[in-house]
Amino acid sequence: MKTRVYGKNTSRTRAKPVDDLASPTKVSSKDRAPLQRKSTNTLQDATSNAPVDLDALTDTIAAFTIDHQNHGITNSKRQSPRRHCSSLRRSEASLRSNTRENSRTRDTAEDSREQKAPEADRSPKRVTSARLKKPKNAPRSQPALPRHPAALDQRTTAYLEPLTSIEGVESIVEDFQAWTNERDPHIDLSKVAEGSFGEVYRLKRKTEPSRTGILKLIPLRATKGIHAKKWTSIQDAANEVNFLSRMQSIDGFVNFRRAFVLCGRLPFSFIEAWNEYQQVNSEKCESPNPNNARTYLVKHLWLLLEMDDAGTDLDSFLTTINRPRFPIPWTWDIFWAVTLAIAKGEVASEFEHRDLHLGNICIKGSGAPLVPSTPNPPSTVVAATRHPTHQPPPLKLQQTSLSTTIIDYTLSRASFTETKPGIVYADLTDKASIFTGENDLQFDMYRRMREVLGGRWREGNSRTNVFWLFHLVEKLLGDDGVGWELKEEAADINRMRLILQEVRGALGRSTWSDDDDDDGEERWSSAEDVIRVAVEKGWIAEEEVQRGFG
């Protein structure tokens, strides 16, 4: 009969340790499996955390075999089973003692490492009950979008430094495509306008379509090659940012958010928006086609300006309503809002816009009358108390719900004397194309500015603001100077028209006549003059003007 230990050969097989052999005389076949499981599992916990010398333990256990004929346990060395059982228990006790000693040694080493480690690096080593969890009420921070710096050489980095060093401009030049990929899942992009500087896009949040913003994308000149002779110079781009950041505190100027300098080809989402705009506005889409690989460089440089959405520019709005002019209450609101904003800019920083055509004035709102909230004062009572000559009372500066904003300071001039960069201006000498345009009053304004300034674009002359206010009122009233007539007009609306026509005449004289003309007619030399005369003549209330300057 072959001798086995729990059904395995004893020659080279290591038997599993046995924990309890208290009853060695009768072991039935149905009890073998439970006995083996108990023997295996009992010492498993004790031996799992420390190395075990199984050879010595196996030799001891191998002396015990099962006699299948007599169903009893015998000893191959003819020793007493009880003696060998005691030996086994001593071996097991020694094993457990070694295990405890190894465990204490390991814990001591871990404690020593924790004492040497910094306080901030300590962490719990064992968790017996449950995993550590973040508190339920812990604030969830919104992670910032990752940065993707573009690979630029030292020469390009130094070339962009006058722009990236300005407050409000991100100092890291990012890869354009990677920058767009981070934002595409969250926003919808559409092109809304373009100009000689670049293009304007409107962005909307996909989850909140009412939250919008404006992106002004300006391609920058390269450091060398053919692309170094066109696009916007770094200095002109820096001037634009300086104007945006310093003029936004004045009511009527657009609110500036931030700016990015990007590198790379135009991403697909921008190209797609360009294609959609070109399909609808093919006649006036003059910007270079980005689908042509030669239009922009592989590492083209861009300035991306993010601003509040000021609404729709006047030029586009007139095209939308298919009318050449606005209702008189709208014309009144737009003209005086622009004039007051320019006058405040003159006082604050000797501001001159120098490019105030209809595309650079935006309106927002329904244009509904504000009669319930700001009615015009009744002419009977006030005329008898405040105006002995029965002159009508001043009109409200704002007759409707329209809000007006001035945008685009690419050609502007101002004096920021208290802080750097001092006088900021655009040299229009190399922009010959704007002086050769025809068939529009806008190009006449450029030529008139050049004539008055004598090509010295750094010098300030607030008369340039008068030129553009004349351009504005001329466009708003139309060629006949009547404006949008209604079938039934209130007396106040008719009075607004008469005042605007008088303003138009005075602005025209101030624009086209020279300083040495002395014909007795009134001339204005600044937007501040226009506001002063309007108050003196009782067209608008001084209280509203002072509130506007406050």
C-alpha cells in the first residue's frame, strides 16, 4: 500500500500545515476535506505577512501518514503520535512567535520612516474600516483650462514681448489649435463682421445661449518674409489692448475681458464660421480665404481679444431692417450717447477715435420707448415756472431702451500721461488705402483728418471727433436730413428732429470750414463743445450730463 499525506506522495511533495490533530485515532473519509481546509486556513493569516521555513515544518509533518487500511494515523519512525503532535505544536508556536516579531520589526521601521518624513507627506498606512472618502460638503473647484505653450524660438518670443507684457494679455503664447480644442465642446462660434484689421466672431455657451461674448481676431505680422510686410504690427496691436483696458471704465466704451497671443493655422471651427459668413455675405466678404493654405503661415501669430457683446453695429442693423435711416427717437439716443461718451474720453485722456463710422458703433436692446419710466416733462407747467420765455423744457438724453457702445480703437489716439505708455496713437502714413476710397463720406473724413493734422498723427486735435460726429448725424438723418418720418408724430419727436438738424448744420460748418473763417457762424472744436452748447440752448438737461460724467 502506497503511503500518502492527505492524498499526496510524500517523496517530494510539501504537505500543507496542520493546525489541530487532537483526535488522531479516527479520521473518516468525509472528515478529511474539512480537516484539510481547517489546516490550510488556520495558519494562512499567520504566514502571509512573513517568510516561513517550510522545509523544517514539512519534515515534521511528513512523519505522519494515514493508514488507509486501519483509518488511523501512524508514524513512519515508529514514534508516539502524541509526542509528534506536541512537536508540531511547538513548531507552530515558534512560527507564530517569529511572525509577531517580524510584524513588530516592520511596524517599527514604518514608524521610523514616518518620523523622518515631512508632516505634509504623512498618510495613513492602514485603513481597517473603509476607504478614506472626500467629505460630502467639500467644495468642488472648477479646474482651469490647461495651457498649451507654442514652440517658439527666442527671436519670436522677444518680438512678441511688447504685446505679452501688457496687463490683460496672457503672457504664455499658446498653440491656436490646442487652445480651440479646449473650448470647442463648450461654445458655438459664428462670424459677425470683418475689417482691414481682421475678423469679429460671436461666441455662445452651449449650455447657456444667452451668455455671449465677442472675439476680435487680428493676424499679426511675422518676423520675416512676405508676411512681415502685411497684417497688423505688434505696436498697433499693443495700442489696441492699451485702449481697451484703459477706456473701459468710461460709460459708452466696450468692456474688455482679456487677450491671448496664439500661434498656428486658423482652426477648423473658425474656418467653418468663416465659410458660413461668406455664403450669406459674399458681396462684402473681403477678408482672405483661410481655406487657402497660402493665406496664413503654419506658425502664424494672432492676437485674440475677448470683450463683452455690445450688440449689432449700426451698419449691419440698417441692412437687417432694410431702411437707410433710423426712427427719430433712436437717432436721438444714438447721437447723444456717442457724443457724451466721446466728450468724457476727451476730458479723461484727450481721446480721439479717428475711425467712428457706423461699423464701429453698436446698439443693443429693443428700442422700445421709455415713456412709462422716463416721460418727457409736460411743456405747460415747466415752461411757466422755469422758462419765462416759454421755451420748451430740456429733453431726456435717453428716449428708448437702446444702449450704445463705441468699439474698435485701432486708429485712435489718447494721452495716458499718468501711467505708461503715455501717448498712444496709430501712424496712418502707411495706410494709404483709406485715403483713396470714393463714394462714401467715411473716406472724406480720413482725408479731412490728414489735411487738418498735416500728417502729424501723434499730435492731438479734438476737431477730429467733430468730423466723425458730423459723419454720424449725416448717416442717421439721411441725405435729406429728415430721418425716418412717422405718420403721426408727437410734438417732442418733431422737436428732436429740429434740434438734430440744427446740430447737423453746426457740425458741417465745423468740419469743412477752416479756423480762420470768420462769418459769424458757430463752430465747434470738440465733442465737449457740442455737449456744452446743447445744455446752454436747453436741448438737454445739465443734471443728466453731470450724471453722465459722474
